[in-house]
Amino acid sequence: MTQKIALLSDVHGNRTALEAVLKDAKNNGVTECWFLGDLIMPGPGGNELFELLESNNTTVFIKGNWDDCFLEVLNDPQNINLADSSDVYVGILSKYTKIHLKKTYIDLLNSLNIVERRNIFGLDVSISHNLPEKNYGPELMVTSNQSNFDQLVENEQHPDIAIYGHVHTQLLRYGSKGQMILNPGTIGQPFSMNSNLMKDRRAQYAILELDQIGVSNVIFRKVSYDIEKEIKYALHQKLPYLELYKETLTTGITHTHDLDVLGKINEKNEFVKEMQNYLNS
């Protein structure tokens, strides 16, 4: 018997891309899905993202750093620095996303772990968004040192396979003792340091095939989807920072930490005042 597992990560609110990936996974005979975090923001997707995962036998659900950013705005709003344009950006997007999520899904996000483990056919598998103890940071960029990647596999659990997301790039490599390390890439926001490769805006995921003997196959998939449809959906849903989202979808460029660009947009739309009113409500 072979188990075909779809490895899904980093949707970032992109409903149209997630729909296309799940359709492709079904067509490829996937039996279950593992989601590695960052389901929401900065795209317009809300309840429907959770519903799509629920209806496609998602048996692992990890909390990513963007999911945590959303929860921090809801749970600890006093930590928002209104003088920081990036904080305002995340705050406005979180305020928007909260309106589009049922309480049950917010509660679900609050309950999630940042690492899960599974044992399949005798293989120990670690599943995390980034490092097992930390779902944010640049430690596992694809050009990082071997010692960084060994942190995924050289720990108390000693997994045979480590799967992570976060860096938005597909990857297959090995730990210093031969452990397999996989990254399925990103569904919603493909990234590459190479400008020509960055032009490929298809949604990414991977299929991990396991049987009684071991890993029978790893398939990296790229799936075309209707980007214009996603942009129109974002417009219809009145997504804040729409132009930035459109730029990310079409070029891969993001402005999450671009204080100059965000500051101008925040000023034009009076987002600082909007966040202040939210914090005072």
C-alpha cells in the first residue's frame, strides 16, 4: 500500500491558488494533506480557506508566523506600534481578516502547534513551518549553511524526514546523517532569488509517497491558476493594500518591511487612524 500525501504551505490568503492545487492533488491520487502554516494574509481568503482544507482530508495543520501575527493583533493588540508602518500593515490586514473568519477558525488557529510529528511505515517525520521551536526567521533559506538544516533533524526526536515551509521555495536536501529534508514551496507567493525563475508565478506544492519499503517518490508540482481571477476576488472583497497584493501575485515582489512604501499607503488611506480607533474600541 502506498500513501500519497500532499504537502501544502504558505497560501497567504490566496483562495484561487489553493483551489487549483487541491484539484491537482486530487487528480494525482493524493489520500491526505499536510498543511505547514501561513494560511491567511495578506490575501483576501478567509473562511473558505479552512473549508477547502477541511474538505480535502487535511490531517496535519501547523501554525505559521503570519498566522501568529494575526493572533497577536487579536490577543495582544497593545503590542502594535502605530509609529511602525509594518505594524500598521499587519494590523489592518488582521482587522480585515478577523471580519472574514468564524470564531471556530480563530479558535482553531489559537490551538495549533508549530511542529507535529508522525510515524508512517516506521519512518519518523517532523513537520514544521520553520524550525521545530521557531516558526519565523531566515535560518532555513535555501542557501543557508548545513548546520542550520541539521537543526531540523538533529534533535530529541531524531526524525528520518523533516518537512518545513516558510521560505517559499521548493527544496530537497539531506541532513549530515542522511536524513531527508523537504520543502514543498508556496501555494500563494512563489519566491526565488533568481530574477528569471521569479517570473514563474505558478502555485507550488509537493507529493510525498510512502510505502512499506520507504520513500517511494517525491514529486514537486507547479500548478497554473487564474491570477486575474484572484485579483478580481480581492477587489470584490475590498482587500486593503490591494495594489501591493496585485504586485506580489504578478511579480513576486513584497513590501512587508518596506516602511517607505507602506508609510505612504497608510497616510493616503488614514490606516494609522483606523488602527487607533480599532485599538480604542
